[in-house]
Amino acid sequence: MAKTPERDDPERDRFAGRLARFTRVGLGLSGAAANMGARTILGGEGAEARNARIAGEALGRLKGPLMKVAQIMATIPDLLPPEFAATFGELQAHAPAMGPPFVRRRLAAELGPTWRERFSEFDLAPAHAASLGQVHRARSLDGARLAVKLQYPDMASAVESDLGQLRVLLGVGRRLVSGIDAREAVEEIAARLREELDYGREAAMMRLFGDHFAARGDIVAPKVRQELCTGRLIAMDWLDGEGLLALKTADQESRNRAARLLFEAWWSPLTRLGVIHGDPHLGNYSFSPGVQGINMLDFGCVRIFPPAFVGGVVRLFHAISAGDREAEAEAYRAWGFTSLTKDLVEVLGLWARFIYGPLLDDRVRSVADGVPPGEYGRREAMAVKRALETRGPVTIPREFVFMDRAAIGLGAAFLHLEARHNWRALFEASLEGFNEQRLAQAQTDALARAGLSD
């Protein structure tokens, strides 16, 4: 895909755009905070719901990375007060959208003034809106139903501005949590967010996943309509399905089947290609009737890992299973952790045993295994925090960030489904034939076919 020279691109990252975004974010959040404070003082029935609505509206208007933080928080059951969780959950599928005048301008900017001639139908009202863009229903000239994803204007400047504020916030966090150095984590988040703005890359990732699962009829990625794509617009086939939350009232067998499909859709690309779908929030999947298949809907945040890192993931599982602390330390080194002492290996093991916990039990169980969802992970997180304050510091390596985020998001989906499986059996099946050298070659081939480079 040809790239527009930066000097001719009106939406490249600009200082003026960053400054405008910085001001708008500051005013938006401070205004919401003041409004919430006033309502809290007034109190009364429904105060929490009103405050949640105010916060949700502010984040929805701001779009960008700050809204994505709310989305991530909403994927973890009972992390937030119920009113906030419900409102932030709505941001995933029902974010405030841009109107028809915006859509017409965006389409003309991306496809030219005759954009209407490229579609037989185009619905200017969005079907879905999210933090960086919104999706519209359309039909191609051959009558196929399409999903057209449009990026919001000036997102490059918005992301850089928000990343600056995120660095300030995490700088404060580093002083509060003295055992954790998050600088590498910030750079990882920055890199992934910038990638999300490249719709050409997202279209290539869609092709990669589609090719990987081509032999299966039950895990589906949309087919890209390349002739209608630009760097800030993706056209793809429309996939019908119901969201994960709609399955909460389904029978146990259906919920278990949904969880198995989620597990395989996430783990198989990691162990076979060295890539993960790094944003497994509840709005990024839908299921066909009767949960006979799963649709993967968003490929903006796909992380490519070095084969050695994936090997470390596998070795850590075997090391913890065998109680081998030296092998465990080697696995952490493969993940990018440095200056490891015996104490730090012990601390990292607390969190690793929580993440790997369901995989270590050779029996059918839920992910939480009797722990109330509101308490799931909190005890381990507090234990790690206290231990790092006395035995740290530790620098969080870049590769660890989205692996950890995706694993927690996936676990949250299993919690929502109240699914029960022998998770160890599923994981071991995903490792069949695993070999780092074979993975390296498969990754190189898959990236080349998709039009990507590592």
C-alpha cells in the first residue's frame, strides 16, 4: 500500500494537534471530576450511577488511549463498582459516535470525492463506535455485506498527547509503587497504540489470522476488501454473531464451547506463529448461532513475539509444573527480565503461578476455582506489590506487557462465561509438536504471505 509523504499528510502527528488534544483532555477530565465531585457532595439515590455516566460521557468524547483504559478495566469482573463497570462496558460497543457530516468528510478524504460510487449502499449511521474509530454497514458493488472501519480524525496527534500524559501518570505510579519500573512498559504501550493507527497493518493481520484458521470453519477472521482500504479505512466482509455477554444466560455446554473456541483462537496463533491477539476485550469477538463458531473482529492490537519469548512461555509452564526454580529463572530471562536474584524469582513466581494456575490443574474446573470473582487475583497482586517493595526493584520487560494483559483479559472472559474445562488438557493440546525452530520458520512464512515483516 502506497504511503502518502508525511509533508502532504494533514493528519500526521503535529505539535498543534498535540497541544489541542492536551488541552481538551485536561479540560474534559477536570470538568468531569468537578461535576462528579459536586454530585457526590449532593449525594442522594443513584449518585454512583450518575457519576459513572459522567465519567463515561467524558471518556467517550475524548476517544483515544484514555478511553481504551476504561475498556480494559471493564473486562475484569468486579474490578470496578457495578455502575462504573456497566457504563465503561458500554464504551466497548456503544461509544459516542461521529455523525454523518464527519463520515462523508472521512470517506471523501480516504476514497476521493466519488466515494459513493464505490459502494452500492452505505449507512452513514455507525453500527459500532470505539476509541480510535467507528464501523459502518455497507454493501459492495457486487452486493456483499461489508463492515467499513473509519479512523477518527487527527488520531496521531491525539495518541502522542495522551501517551505524554500517560507517562506522567505512570511516573507518579513509579514513585508510589517503588518496586516496579514501568518505563519499558510505557514504550511497549506506545508502540502498540501507534500500530493501531496503521489500518494497512491491521488489514494484513486480518489476512494472517484468516490464513492460519482457513482449514477450520469454526474460527473466522473477516475477509479484507483490499480495493476499498487505505491507511485509515478498512473494508471487510460483515460477520454476523452475538456478543459474549449474550451467552451469560446460555446453558453450560454452550458457554464451555464458547470458552474453548476463545482459548484456541488465542493460544494457537501464539504457539504456531508467535503472535497474539493483544486486546481480548469482550467486544472483539462474536459467536454464530448455537455457538458453533467464533468471529474475531478486531486486529488493531496484534503482538508479534520472538520465538525465544514463546519458548519461554512454554518452558515456564513446564518449570512451574516440575517445581524447578532454576528452569523458572531461565524462562523469566527469556521473557526479558534481567538482574534476577533468588528473591525476585520467588516474587515473579507468585504472579506466574496465578496466571498459570488453571493450566497446572489436571481436572475440570472454572478459572477462579471457587474464588469469588471480585477477589480473583487481588490477593496475588497485593502479595507481589508488598514483596517488590522490599525485594525489588524489577523492570517490566516490553514483551511481558501485552502477554500479561491478554492472558488476564482472556481469563476475564472465561469468568464472565462461568466456563468449566480441563484447561491443562487444552493447553497441552496447543503445544503438540511445538518447537522453537519450527515456529521461527512458520512465523517468517506467515508474515511474508500476509505482507508483513517482523
